[in-house]
Amino acid sequence: MELRGRVALVTGAGHRVGRAIALGLAARGMHVAVHYHGAEALAQETVRLTKAAGGDGWAVRADLRDPAAAEQVVRDAASHFGALDALVNSAAVMVRTPLAEATVEQWDDMMALNLRAPFFCARAAAAVMAERGGAIVNIADLAGMEAWPQFIPHGISKAGVIQMTHALALTLAPKIRVNAVSPGAVLLPDYCTPADAERFAKTTPLGRLGTPADVAQAVVYLLEADYVTGHTLVVDGGRLIR
């Protein structure tokens, strides 16, 4: 897909990895719908940065835990820009939940945002893209491919995202391609110390932590790669094979 002049919706694009993805797409000349839930000021800053990067941006608020809102935000983005060519499901929550401490509320919250929301956003996007085609990229996680005992519900939700990617790719072909990016240590949780960061870097085959820009680069590739679908691109510096 030629990205210049096309329209993308990036969920959770107010900050962190979502913002990097929005800016990566804007740098390719895309019009970007910047989804956010609570951080309006951060989302508006992302919009400003998308324009400075050479694209265009527009902020749209929705609580994606509500399936109806997840579908509506897709329609709103398409209505605002007059089309929708790409969806990037980036919004997610990651909470430390050891087995003995995980609550029902934490489980439901993670499944609602990390797994259910991408499904209903993708379904709505597929309806909008049905005629002229498009591409969807889901942001998974290395936790969906290996066991992290301190983040079991999160890992389960991201494993579901990978399976959903395969199923949607098969269902929506040939008009709509669906892929995923599975990041490793690109942004550590806020509670991590410099010693934790050094340990992660030393145990990564490439010898360093990743960056949100590494994830954005992978998303751009998957949107542009017209003969790739149903694939999960691991961006982890080699941690999965260590």
C-alpha cells in the first residue's frame, strides 16, 4: 500500500508506542486519526506532532472497553477524513498481576481493552474497507508468545491478539490484510529501575533495549508490504530466541 495521502486510525495514540506509530505514519504523509481515552492534552500534542512530521492528525476520544464505542470510533475516523485505509490497534493496558494477586476486575479490564476492543475495531474497519481494501495491524506483545508469571492475564490477552490476527487475515483476505507486531523490551514499566533496564539490555541478544520507533518502523513495513498477511512480526532484539 502506498501510504501517502491515505487515512489511518491508531488507537491509544496519545503517548508511548501509540504516539510513535502515529508519527511514523504521518512521516509517510498519512492522515492519522489519533484515538485517546483520558489523556486529551497528550493526544492534542500527538496531533500537533503529526502535522509537523508532514502528515495530518485529528484527535478522537472513545472508551474502547465499550464495544459500541470501539466500533463508533472507526466510523468517526472514516467520516472525518472521508475514508479509512489502515487500522492500528495499539491501545492496551499492562498490569502486574501475579497469580495469587490477580483480581476479577483486572482480568476483565485487560481482556476488554487488550483483546475485545481490537476485535470490534477490526470488524468495524473491515466494513468500512470492504470496497477498496485496506490493512490492519494489531500490536501484540512478547508476553503472548512466552510465559511471564507476573503478567499472566496480560499474556493471555496478547496471545489472543495473535490468534485473532491469524483468523482475521484468513477471513478478510484478499481485500484486507491483517498482521501483528509483537514488541519485546521497548518501553519498560514505570516501576523498573536503571538496574532493571541494564539487566534487560544485557539479556537481549542485540545488547540494547528497543524504542517505540522500532515498533513504528515495523508497523510501516506491514502496511506497505502488499504480499504479507497473517504474520506476527517480532521486534524484540532477539529476546524470544535467547
